[in-house]
Amino acid sequence: MSERTPYQAEQRRDLVVGLVLLVLGIVWTGIVLATIPPGNYGIGPRAFPLWLGVGLVALSAILAGGAWLRRNGDGEDPGDSGLAGMGWPVFRMVVLVCLILAAYGFLMQRAGFLLATALTVAFSLWVVLGERRPFLVAGMAIGMSVGVWLVFGQLLGAYLPRGTWLPF
Amino acid sequence: MDLLLSAASASFTPVTVAAILLGSIFGVIFGSIPGLTFTVAMALAVPLTFSLDQGAAIGLMLGTYIGGMTGGSVSSILLGVPGTPSAAATVLDGYPLAKKGQASLALGMAVAASAFGGIISLIVMVVSVDLVASLAMNFGPAETFALLIFGLSTICGLSEGSLVRGFIAGILGLMVMTVGVDAMDGVRRMTFGTVTLQQGINLLVAMLALFAVPHIIDAFVRHFQEERTTKQVKAVGVELPRLRDLGRNFWLMVRCSLMGTGIGAIPGTGGPVAAFLAYAHARKTSKNPQEFGKGSVEGVVAPESANNAVTGGAMIPLLSLGIPGDPGTALLLSALLIHGLVPGPMLFIESPDAIYGIYIAIILAYLFVFAFQVAGIRFFVQLLKVPPHVLAVAIVIMCGFGAYSVRNSVFDIYTVAILGAGAYGLMRVRIPLTPIILGVVLGPAIERDFRTAMILSDGDLSVFFSSAPAILFMGLTILIVGTQVGRSLISSFSPKTPGIGRNAPVSSEK
Amino acid sequence: MNSMKTLLAGGAAVIALAFGGAARAQDFPSQPVEMTILFGSTAQTIGQLLAELMSEHLDERVVPVSRPGGGGSVGYQHVQSAPADGHNIVWNSNSISTTYYSGATSFDYTAFEPIARISTEVAAVAVNANSGWETLGDMAEAIREQGRPLRVGASGRGSFTHLATEAMLESIGLDDQAIHVPFDEGRAPVELLAGRIDAAVQWPGQFISHHNAGKLRILCITGTERVEQLPDVPTCNESGAEGFEMTMWRGLAAPAGTPEHAIETLEEAARLAVEDPRFQEAAKTIGFVPDFAPRDEFGEQIAADDERLAELMTRLGLSER
């Protein structure tokens, strides 16, 4: 088999996507059947999640099946998704952003809003993005944390977590 | 007329006007920042009203509500991240317009359409409050379900080519919203025995995950990929819409405003539904439907006039029946109560002056919001000069803070992180995100109304075809889905259809 | 980066040392008191007002923090696991019992120390004015005669209004001839007006305006005494549901183990807040009864109600305990 056309590569990817979603749908449906009671009257609490699970299974089967049938077909280049980058660096960045957000939430609860925000901004800019202009990094870190704290916390009265690590 | 004048003189006390102004600005700020919405702003405004008198208190709340609904378009257009769920439809064309360098035009059109929609809905409220209220009363669970499912059918138009992908996306959105405690039966669903998951997935949290996180990841990736070439700081021109642009869209705005008013008057629907339906309507009736999604002005005007018309629409059942349509108006209701106004049929008889006061406050709030936003456009667009990676870091913070402020729960930040990564993954494999947000927006209401209708009809499905509005919307839904599925099936099985990209069948000549 | 982290950590440690002593001292409150609010709408507004008024009598502010979800379980869980130093309190209600028995939380009311009862609320039973029913007795009779089920709107299963509905139906003998239609807050009056349901059980505030306009009729209220806003409306006991009574209380509680003096300070602030004319005024329009009770009395009521709700929920098949 010679080089795959972009169209064929797309079909292979759809096959994988369809199969992953198929598994997700089956697992979801299984959990729904195992944990949600059917209810006592009318359309109970189980019905909707169940129908959605079955729907997902059916649709992802169609997606995967269609892609399988077209795997050696011929068609237009589907074009890209409008997103930048490919492969490992992108995957790494997805994980990093996810972790930054989660760590921000965790820190906010523990170290309080001000410190958590300053740390998150500084870490993202300096370590993750490699920004080396000290004034920009410091300005953003202090500006974002103190700015939001002043405007929303003090002036507008929004609740900002104080954290449990520091006694003030 | 005398009443109006006496109410006017009563409303024009400096304190009341100042309260309306303050509320409007407060609302616009909360609305324009992704993650902060008018619901949060209104909850914060309630304690501020304790020390105010009735007129000023109501002015502050109304200003916040209206400002928050209008402000949502700012970040939709500039960042591609909606400021409030009601502004999610504005992203579809507002953001492409900004990318084309027409951010100020889009912002100007959005605020003009918003004010227009708000004022139209106010007029409807003044002239036909009883009529609209009785209309709302005729929308029982079955009719509301039909309307919502019709709203869901716009997925077909938002699927970006592949119907199967669109439906998958819609189902994923609906699935996400079933997590948590089922409000009707009190049953815990997909909570895996934890208390944390009983909160369920908040609409706003899902929205941040779908729009903001992919934006952040993409900006971070681009930062490395584009080899830090000197960032071309393009001069950001300020091009305000002219009256001619507004005139061209006049009837579209009128139609979308009326639509928004009607939808706002039906409890349990609200801004996002109105905005998406208006968007679908605009595309259907447009002379240039192919422009939609690429930066069509109509695609900004339609949702913005509709979502602001919802404010007036939602006031109708609130004032005349005492029924709040969403958490925001529920807070407005309790603020009215605490200041001695009991909404309901007696309000119009016992305190008509208060009603006129409310009308005047709405007009003033729109004037202030309009002036504030038009004046602000020059400053808002400066945001585009900020380097994208710095902006992305700021969005990380706003995501965290915004998600937290919804329910003061860290769980919501974790949810944004996890769902956001998932959303980015789906975007990569070209599952469209807009149907997901539609499923997320409509999911809880669709399930609730379907189940309630079935309980009321004792399990008889014909209830969905037993009244004029229900038949109309169910019929339209079946028509739309039927033709789309039919068309897609035909294109899949016919041997060779030129011009069908993604769904092109295996070519028989091979 | 490392140097910056060290710097920040160092700074934090210094500040912690400087302030650490203050927190251990006797004076309470030494920092803002977080009042967790479990529900939205009017419950939230009352809580916010209470917090505002309590702040005036304490050295630190009382900050209302909304933590809704899971019928109250999310907020209870948060406060229950928060430090028991008096700076974390919860604006609670009968939901502490219903969340426990429905299995949503793993702890019951004993996980909290009562501070004070603040208010009580009763639900109202309303019907469409066209029905011609004047009492619960009329309604029960008409339904039995027509041999059709009674459609009653209330909030979701396991909610206070649902439990009240079931208990009321039981006492008028309609429990196996009724269909519970769960509605979101606020939706029931429209359904009643439009004639899609026969009766609704909700907070009186939702019906009063329609009642006065002659569109709906409030048959009775679920408490033991008539309420000030509706002097002509009898209690359900008087209206044909003999022996039936359901009252919702709201109050403040802190995690078990909170020091005595902190509870006392908060109790006193709560008492002053409830007596404040602004609180009394708000009660009239929002529709609740300011009903302060000291912590001992409040604690007894929580325990008594818990037993009753447990029994009721078990009987209705809603208990998972």
C-alpha cells in the first residue's frame, strides 16, 4: 500500500475516534444500568442517561463504520482543524494547561487567592511559556492578583478564598 | 400618563439614577469577563440594596441584570470566549469578525442590537403584558419541550458539514448535564458515591471548558510554534457601525427581538436558547448564508438583539405572575420582595407607580449601558494589542476565578480543566463544539419538561402533538431533522456526488 | 524561578509567624466568619440579610458564601469538614435530616453544633379558584367521587414541600390516589393557573398575589398557627387534614467541636440580628416568621424533627438508612 492521502488518514482517525466513543458509550450505558434506579413513576431518572448512552453507541458505530468503509476511498482533503501544532509538544501542552488550572484551584483553597494567583501567573509565564522579561512577569503576577483582589474582592464584594495555610 | 410622569419624577432622584448607573457598569464588567455572569453580579448586588430605598434598590438590580446581559458580547467578540452563556452564539460570527480586523464594528453592532432588543422587549411589555403572560401560561411542559427540541434541532445547521459528528457532539453535551442529583426524583446520577459530584456540572463551567480552555491551549502551542517572530502589533482601527449598517438589519433585529421577548417570557428557557434560535433564524433568512461562521454581521446582530430582548420578556411573567425564569430573575424577585414589592397580578393594581418606575429604570439602564459600551469600544479593542500568550495567561486566571465564583467550589475549577482538555481533544478530531454547548444549555430543561409532560399525560406521547404550539415546533423539528438526515443519507449512498467533501462515499470506480 | 519561590515561601513564613499568635488567642472572631448558604433565591436573600446584620454586632464581618447543590449536601459537607473554630458556620434547615436519610451525605445532624434558630416557614396548599374547593375535605371528597388521580405540584422528591405533600395526602386519605408532579421553584403557580395540575404545595409567597386577585385559592397552610399575611387562611389541621403539621425551620450551626465561647458570641449576634427592625420588616414581605430560639431549644427541635422525618421518609420509601 502506498502513501495514504490526507483523506485516507482522516478516515483512519475517524475510525479511532468512533471506536473510542463507542467504548465510552458502552461504559456509560453500563454504569447507568448498574447505578441509577429506573424510578417509581413516569419517565424515571434512568431513562435519559440511558437513551443518551445508547444514542452515543449507535452514532459512534456509524462514524467508525463509515470510516472503515471509506478507509481506502478517495476524497477531498478534509482540511485541518484550525488548531496549531501536532504531536507530542501539543499533547504536553494540553496536560500542562490542565495541570496549571487544577493546581491553581488547589492552591486557591490552600494558600488563598492572592498567593495562588500570583504563583500561577508567574509559573505559566516564566516556566511554561519561557517569558523572560522580568517586569512583564512580575507586573502580570502582581497586577492580576492584586487587581482582581482589589476590584472584585474589596470594591465589588465578591468572595475570594482566604486559604487555610496562612492564618490571615 | 400622569402615573408615568409621577413615576418619572420619583425615579429621577439622584440616588436612583446613580444606582442604575452603578448597576449598569457593575453588570457590564461582570458580563464582559468570561466566567463572571450577571447571576453572580446580582447575588453580590442584593446585599448592597439593603441600605437603599425601593426605587434605588430596584434600579441597581435592573442595571446589573441588563448590563450583565449586554456585556457578554465583549469577550465573545474579542477573545472568542463568551462572557455569559447567552453570548455563546455571538462567538460564532463575532470572533471571526474580530480576526478580520473588524472588532470595533462587531462590538458596535452588538451593543446597538442589544439596546434595540432590550427596548423592543420593553415596548412589548408595556403594551401587552397580559397577552404575553397568558401566552406564557399556555406553554406547559409539553409545549416548552417542543420549543426546546426545536432549539436542539439547530444542531443540524451547526454541525459544520457532518451530521453524525454534530449529533455525537450534541449527545456528549446532553450527557455531561445528567451528572449530579436529578432534581425531580432526588436520585444521584453518575456521582460514584461522592458528595462533590452531586453538584453536577454547572452550565457556566461547561462553557468555560468548551471555549476558554481550547483557546488557552492553542495560544500556548502557537507561542512556541510560531518561533516568536516579532509580534506584528497591528494598528487597531476603531470603525463604528453607521446608521446604514443598522438600517440594513432593522427587520432582522425586530424579528429577533420579538422572538427573544417571547422566549424570555416562557419560564425555564432564557437567553442562550433565544440567542441560538435567533442565530439559526438569521442564517435561514439571510441572503448570504455562506458568510455565517466566517464573520457575518447578521450573525452578531441576531443573537445579541434576541438575548437582550429576553430581559424584557423574562420581566413579564416575573412581574405579572411572580414567576422567575432563571436564577438571575429569581434573585431579582427576592430583591423586589425584600423591598416590599410582591410581584403578581395584584402588583399592577396596587402599585402601578412601581411598575412605571421599573419601566423607566429599564430605559435608563439601556441608555447607560449603551453609552458606556460605545465609549468603551476604543478601550476594549486595545485588548487585541496584548500579546496572545499574556492574554492566555490572564484567561487562565479569569477561568479559575470565574469558575470558582459560580458556586464557591474548587470542584468547578477541576471540572474546567478536565472537560477543557476533552474539548480540545474533540476539536482536534473535528467534532464541532457548538452542538455540545447547545446540548449543555438545553439538556436539563429538555429532560425536565419531557418527564413532567409525561407525568401529566400519564405516559401518553400524544401530549406533544395536542396543542397548536407543540404541533408547530414538533413539526418544524421533524421537518428540519428529516430533511438534513435525508440529504446526508442520499449523499452517502449515491455513487458519485461532486462537491460533498467529508461524507463523500467510496468512489465506485476504484 | 526558584529564587522567587523561595522568596515567596520565606515571606509567607515570616507573616505566618507574626500573625500565628493572634489566631490562638481567646478573642473570637479573629477573621471573617464564613456563612455557607445552601440554596438560592429567597433563602439566599434572607441569609445575606442575616449575615449583614450579624456583622454589625461582631468584630469581624460575616461573609455569606453560596455553596448550592445536591439539596444542601454540598454545603453541609464543606462546613462539616471545615476547621471547627467558629469561623465556619452554615445557614441550615430541615434539609440536614433529609440529605442524611436520602443517602446524600454520610453524616447526620450530630455533625453540627446548633447556634440558634432564626426563622420558621410553612408551606401553603393552593388550588385553582375555579375548582370550587374551599377545604382539603372538599378536595378529597371531589377526587374520590370522580375516581381520578389528584395531580399535586411540589418540588422534587425528598424536598420539604414534597414530604409535606405526602404527609398531608396521607392524613386526608388520598395518598394512593395522587400523582406527585415535581416542579422547579416558581413554576407550580402557572401550572395551577393553567389547570394542568389540581393542587400545589409551595411557599405562600408564590400564591399570595394570585390568591388576593381571586385566581387561586390557598386552602390551608401547613403550620400549627395561622400566618400574619393570610389571617383568613386556616391551618391544614383545621381544613380537614387532622393531626397534620409540617414546619420548616432555618437556623445557624457550626461543625461539632466548635468552642463554646465562639458559639455563644455567634448566638448573641444572631439574636440581635433577628430582633433588628430591618429583619422583621423583610420577613413580612419575603414571607417567613422570625422566630429566634437559643441553641439548647434549637438542638432539641433538630433532634425531634430528625426522628419524625426519618419515620416519614422510611414510610414513603425515600430513606436509604
